[in-house]
Amino acid sequence: MAEFELKKYDEVPIGGVVTGGATPELNETGDWRSNRPIFDEDKCIQCLLCWSHCPDASFYIEDEEVQGIDYDHCKGCGICAEICPVDAITMVPEGEDSEDE
């Protein structure tokens, strides 16, 4: 039986690299969602769990505080609402009236 030798990190060829183009900043994907997160600033304790768990980097952060949600990039997955320890984010059906728009 032939012996298998693992390659070192610098010996492995680069593969699956997508150069340019496919960054969240360049692709507005917010119109895909069916539910939208609503941020309640009064309930927020600024733990930033929503920001750190958001797969689309859809939270505006300034001076280490959540300032709002970037609806142009939010796909409405609801992870932020699930992870929020104080229920400062709720999910509502897209198109439902909200003070947040």
C-alpha cells in the first residue's frame, strides 16, 4: 500500500478563488427577503451579537453601537432576531408597515 503524505499549507495549490465582483458591497440582495428585521433602539443593549452573526454584514455600526439595518443587503434570514438576548430585533413580513423604513 502506498504511503500518503500530507502537503504543507504552502504546497497546496490555490483553488476556488473568486476574484472581484462577488462582494456584498457590490450586490444589493435585499429584495430577496420575505421577512424583514425591525430594530428597537430602546431595547438594544449594544452587545453586537446581531452584527457578529449576520451573514450579510447588514448592520450599520458607529462608535461600537448599532445604528440601524442595511435593508439593501439584508436577506431576512432572522439570525439577528434569534440571537438577540433582549428581543430588540423582531421579524415582520416584508411590506408590512413599520416606523423603521
